[in-house]
Amino acid sequence: MHSAAELLHRLRAAAAAGDTPAQALARVGQPPWIDSRRAGDRAALDMADFAPDADAPQDFADPHGAAQVIYWGLPGTSGAPIAGLLWDAAGAPRLFRAQVLPP
């Protein structure tokens, strides 16, 4: 498993390169917690509530309106912070970080 710093580095590189979801998965090289292209994951994403990650509030984006979303847990951190990529309708990826709120 990548460290939080390595995961963030790979996600930033994927966003800068304009990776597709498949390219981003290959770049990260480990299974995501959520991949909205999977039916069960889309349902879980739709039911979840998110808040800004206190360590990176500038990177918050609400993933509910995105065309595609892939995210991973940030290892070595407390709470439920996540980092991933979301794609808009035009296919442009953006890094996002958030906290998954309890139900």
C-alpha cells in the first residue's frame, strides 16, 4: 500500500496528465475503495455524505455531481479521509480530498 504522500503524488500526476479512469487506476496501482463505474460503488457513493478534509480544505469537491469518481483511503491518517479523482462530463479529471461522514 502506498503512503498518503505517494498516493497524493500519483493522483496529482493523473489529474495533470488528464488520465482516464482506467489510466488513473493503472497509475495508482492499487484497488480503490470506491469506483463509481461499479454499480454497487455508485450506490454507496450516492448514499454517502462528505465534508472537507481539514488537512486540505482547498481540495474539497462534492463528488455527487461528477460523471465518474474513484477514491482511496488516505493511509496513516485518523478519521475517514479520502483522496481521489473525479471527472466532469467533459472527461477532465480533478483531484479531490474529503472526509466521509458517518451515517
